[in-house]
Amino acid sequence: ELKVEQNPLFLSMQEEKNYTIYCNYSTTSDRLYWYRQDPGKSLESLFVLLSNGAVKQEGRLMASLDTKARLSTLHITAAVHDLSATYFCAVDTNFGNEKLTFGTGTRLTIIP
Amino acid sequence: DAGVIQSPRHEVTEMGQEVTLRCKPISGHDYLFWYRQTMMRGLELLIYFNNNVPIDDSGMPEDRFSAKMPNASFSTLKIQPSEPRDSAVYFCASSSPGVEEKLFFGSGTQLSVL
């Protein structure tokens, strides 16, 4: 059974600081996704990582993928308050299967 | 495109009642997913369809749950009879085949079973 684990589960950080969220998964994967969820809202796609060594950046967020280590990271640079949200990684285990397994989520709170 | 549309946004019902959740996927998307989100269990895939055909319903918790997709633009998730432990946010999502195949989520239905 595929397991997707994120850490930390909760993260409070000050504005302008840097931090990293980690996503480990237990089996080989073709694709890894990062999603954002604001409180009481839906999930919004941030990144799709398709291959080993893939790196994508959008604003203060950067995601990377190491398929050999079965690890993805979401790095936050110089955090600002509007990045406060819950971040999920999700893993697609079978190409074309479309079945995503989500991690536990990391609730990020940026403190002014 | 209006995105994935779910209704109702909120549903409060009493134990034993039938509940029907509705979803309209993004036009042209071949895949439709039903997820359930709770604090205890996180996001769980209940069932997904490809071209209106159920592909994997292994996540459906019990026979009380059923899902249908009569056409490409509509799906329902039904719970009969409902129980308090079914209280959760139910999300519908759709996607289209391609390199990235991102899921696009609806706004969810907050279900409370009293």
C-alpha cells in the first residue's frame, strides 16, 4: 500500500524566513503534485513534477523531486503572510492510472 | 470555463436520511474523482470514473455509499442511510489526459450528519 508522508504537520514561521516542507512516498511514482488549500476552500494545484531532478518555481515557492530517494521538497523563501495555508503533496503511482494518493498535509502559518 | 461545480455547498441532515451530492466536471475532462476530507483521515479517494465508467471504487467505505456518472457532465455520490461518521467535506475533481494531468477540484460539499 502506498504511503505518502509529509513533515512537519504544522509549521509556524516568521515572515522573511526560509523553510522546507518534506514529502516522502513509499513506492515508485511517475508524477508528484503539490497542492495548496486555504481554510474552508478547495485545493489549488501548485506544481507537477514529472522526473528525477525536476525543479519548479513560482514566486517564493520552489518544488523539487528526487525519485531515487522518493522525496520531494517544497521550499519557501522569505515567507509572507499570504502563503499561510495547508500544503499537500500527492503521488501518482501508475502512469495513466490517474489515482492520486495525498499526503497528510502541512499547515503553514506565517507570523508577521 | 466555470471549473468543477459541486452542489450543495453545505448539507445538514439527520442520521438515517439519504444524502445526494452532485458534481459537474470541467467540460472535456475524461476523469472524475470523488474525495472525502476529514481531520482524522485526511484526503481519501472514494471512487473515480473514466469516460463515465467507474474504474476503482475500492475507497468507498461501505455499501451505504454509491456513485454514478450517467453522462460526461454529471455525477452523483449518494449516502443511504447516512450516519454521523459520514460528516466530512466531499470534493469532486476532474482531469484530462496529458503530460501533467492535474486534478481540478470543486469547492466541496460540507456534510454534517446529526
